[in-house]
Amino acid sequence: MPADEAESYLIEAVQRGEPQAWQEVIERYQGRLVSFARRMLAERSEAEDLVQETFLGFLRSLPRYDASRSLETYLFAILRNKLSDHVRRRYAGQRQSLDQLELDEAPEAWVDEDTPSRHVGAQEMLAAQRQALVHCLRQWVEQCTEQGRLQDLIVIEMLVVLGLRNKEVATDLDLTEPAVAGIKFRVLEQWRRLTQAASGVPECAEGDLAAESSVGRIWREEGISCLKRSTLGRYLLGALDDDWEQYIDFHVRQADCDRCNANLEDLRAGDERDETARQKLRERCFASSVGFLSRAPT
């Protein structure tokens, strides 16, 4: 069964209230979520608490789950919100116990509170617009990977995610500034063609190629260029060609992708991690959340 179909089947089983399916979700994602949280938190116990809350928050928000997004994207978004709240509470000197936390945390509109770009205001970026834009961006990334245009992908990720200027990108990649400008122009044209047919999606202009633009934020939040876990596994085994090795090296090191680094850390730790500790966390997450499983109509 293809990965997307298997995931859809698993989510549907959870929506029917099947405990075994929920256990599988916890087992499948707990390791990478803990690794993600540990990138911001020094204490493993704090990271595990937030992962526990993330699973519970997922069940609480399940009626609003958007099946167009991957389960991993959804869980990482919830965890990212919880990490932000945790850091804010810490700096504010507020201490709340686990049972006092607000756990109904579907990422509303999937938009940060940062200032929006001049083309797409936060109030205008509705869920349908975002979904269509994400689809277009993913379509472009798929075209790049299928056609072997990984350098284009690196250049755009440096401009969009890292917020670098043409000159900086040219220096880092040993290209000329006109070459970088040419790639940017060509990609903007490709994005315009993809978005013209999508209802409610604004055309991408050069001003959107900035770290704080809506495109940049959505790129990071949705993991537009994140690698499949199977691809990351092959990367660890050294089973990819040079172009892919170069791109993944850039993506996980220079771009410092939180999601892909969390997956890599989880994959590396697979056989070394204390299985007893993993089992205890699985049991704790399941016990604290199983009561929130929805039930199928009788």
C-alpha cells in the first residue's frame, strides 16, 4: 500500500476510535517528535511532556484535521506551537503543570503572527488559499526533483528560507550573480504559471522571495522541501548519488531543517536508544490520550 494511502487508512482508523491504530501513530511518530523538541529543550523530560501534549492535542483537534496535509506535518505544527508557548511561559516566569495546559491546539489557519508580505496579508491568507499555494509549491519541488534540477531547489531555498541575497547565494555556490538572478527569474515564471490556474492564490512576485514573506513562512511550516523518511534512510546508508547527497547536506546542515534533522536523529538512534524508555513514553502517551479517541457511530 502506498505511503499516503496507508496514512489515510491509519487516520481513518483513529477517527473510528480504534486503540490499536492510535498506538501505531504514537509508536511511529514519537521518536522524531522527541528529537524535534530536544533541538529547543535541554531536558529530555520536558521534550517528552510536550510530545505527550502534542498527541493529546492532535486528538482534540481531530474533527478539524485537514487530510490534504501529511500527518507528520500536522503533528510537527502542533508541537512547534507548544514549544513556542513553553518558551514564552518560561521567560514570563509562569509555571503551569501538565493538567493546567490548554490542549486544544490545531494550528489555526496555519499562520504565524509575524507581519505578512505586502502581497498576502495575514487576514487574507485563508485556509483554502494556503492549501492551494502549498500545492503549487510542492508541485514545483516535485518537478525539480524529477528533472534533476536540484541546484535550482538549493538556490530558491537559500533565497526563501535563509533570506540570503543574490550576491551571497552566488558566493556560497560559486556562481555568478547573473546566474542566480536567472534562476530566480525562471522559477518566478514557473510559479506564476502554476498559480494562475489555482483559484484564490496570488501570483508570486520577486518581493515574495524573502525569509519573512508569507511564502517563506509557509515553506518552513509545511516542510515544502523536506525529504521522505525513506530518502533520509538511504542518505545515512550512503546510497544516494552525488547530486542528492549535496542537496541533503545543504538542507539539513546549512538550511538546518528542524524536521529533517529530527528524523535523521531518530533514525540514527534507532538501535541505540533505550527501548525501555521508549516503551514507557509510548505507554504514557497512550494512557493520557486514549480517552479522547472518537467513537464510530453505532
